[in-house]
Amino acid sequence: MSFENIILEMDNAIGMICFNRPKALNALNNALLDELDTALDQVLANKEIRVLIFTGTGDKAFVAGADISELTQMDALAAKYFSRKGQKIFSKIEALPFPAIAAVNGFALGGGSEVALACDFIYASEKAVFGLPEINLGLIPGFGGTQRLSRVVGRNRAKEMIFTGNTITADKALEYGMVNQVCPHESLMEEVQKTARRIAAKGSVSLRAAKEAIQAGLGCDLETGCLFENDAFAITFASPDAKEGTSAFLEKRKPEFGGNI
């Protein structure tokens, strides 16, 4: 399937989804969200993929938010459906069975910050700008921003950002723990690809088990989280990768993970 609002690339173990509405600063509308949902299904159907990168077309924006021209046409019911659609798709990103990296190359406002927060971690260009400025439109974040931001930067900082609608620089996002790494603008994708290749060299079973254990443990107490880890640890032994990895270590060679159980 060809897309009009995104670009999907899958190269061996690394996939990339690029938001592709540069004239609208890659703003999210219903058509883009529908294509994103379909693209995620295609990535999930590809058993070779071990890491997925998200970025934006052009030199200015990752995603500059929701498409305001579309929002102005919505009543309360349409807004509820639009919000729920975005929440479900971003939850699908969060639940991917492999790591997702946001390569934020410019403005990540509103839905842009929300899709980045749904990824496992964020690398940002030095030119990146983050924020949830919906309050300035008389609205609030609707794609999970009120929930994910507070879990990443803490309750009080999230409240300040959401209540004021202020934006923050990439360096400030790094200080807040929202961003893992700030890169020179021209080398952002090089750094992201380097990390993606390092991840893609691991076994898919252990990547999935690690992600599931972390995600499951976030919503519970430590003891329960350790039980999730216990099960996930045991599951990795069902994969040939466990034998390959331990054998390679003892034999002082680089492991070659097949990735399948």
C-alpha cells in the first residue's frame, strides 16, 4: 500500500516511519492517523523488524501537533472519537514487541510530543522544541499527553508544562529526562541509526521479553514487577538465542542471533 501522509521503510531489521506533511509541519489529521495505523500493522507483520524509528520530513518539524484546520470543524463527539483514535494508535506504538525510537528533528508540539513519548526513548536534534501547548487553544492534550508526560518528567513539571502551554528546548528536555540524547542537527539520524543497528543486532525474543517486563512493572509494586521479570527471564530460555549468546561468550566470539523461538 502506498501512503500520502507518511513514508514507511523497512530495511532488514530496522523500520522507519516518517511523518510526511511538510507543508503542514507534519501535523496530525485523521488521514495521517489512519495511514499510521495501517503502517504499524505492516511493520508488525514483518517478522524481521527488531527496531522502529519515527521521524519527520523536512528540516523544521517532527510533528507540530494536530491539524488545527480539522479541529475547528469538530463537535464534542467528533473530538472524542479523534482523541480515542490517537490514543489507541499511540498505545499500539507503546506496545510494539520491539523498541521504538523517536528521532525528533524539529518541532514536537502537542501530538508531536505525545507520539514521541509513546516511543521507548527519544533522541533529539539540538533544534528540537517540545511542548503540550493545547491550553493556549482552550483545549488539553488528547493523545495521552496528560498521562505519559507526568510518568516521564514527574507530576509537577508535567503540570507546569501543560498548565502554561510553554515549550522547552532539547537541552531542557534532556534535563527533565524526557530526552535521552541531544545531537547536532545534521548528525541526528546518524546517531539514531547507530543505536538502532546496535539494538537490531540483539535477539528479538530477549528484546521483546525485556520490553514487556519493563512495561508491565511500571504499573505495579516492585515485588509484582519482579514476578513479571521472572517469567520473562524464563521465556528467553525457550529461544535458541539464549544458547547462542552464552556459547558465544564462552567461546569469545560475537553472537549471531536468529531471533526466533
